[in-house]
Amino acid sequence: MNKIKRFFTKILTFLKEVRLEVKKVNWPTREETLRYTLIVIGISVAIAVFLGTLDFVFATILDKFIL
């Protein structure tokens, strides 16, 4: 029974510490979150276009010269 009590005490202590740490977090504003999200989407699209272009170029080269 003592082990069970210690287990729940540890869980309670952990949750209290988590609550304290979450209060210290510097959360971004709504505008910052939107800006960062758009930046990530933009970079992802740019990389996808770049890789798609490379794939097309290499596939074309292979079709014309090798196959």
C-alpha cells in the first residue's frame, strides 16, 4: 500500500512542477503564430517546387539520353 501512495505522491508532485514550468513559458501572440505558420508553409512550398523541378529535369535528361 505504501508503494501506491508514493506513486500517487510522485505523480502529484510532477503535475505541480509541470504547472509551474508552463507558467514560465513565453507564449507567442496570435499574430506571431500566424506569421511563423505562413513562413513555414511558404518555405515548404518553395522546397517542393524546387525538388519537383529537379525531378522533372533529371527525368527528362534520363528519357532523352539514357532510355
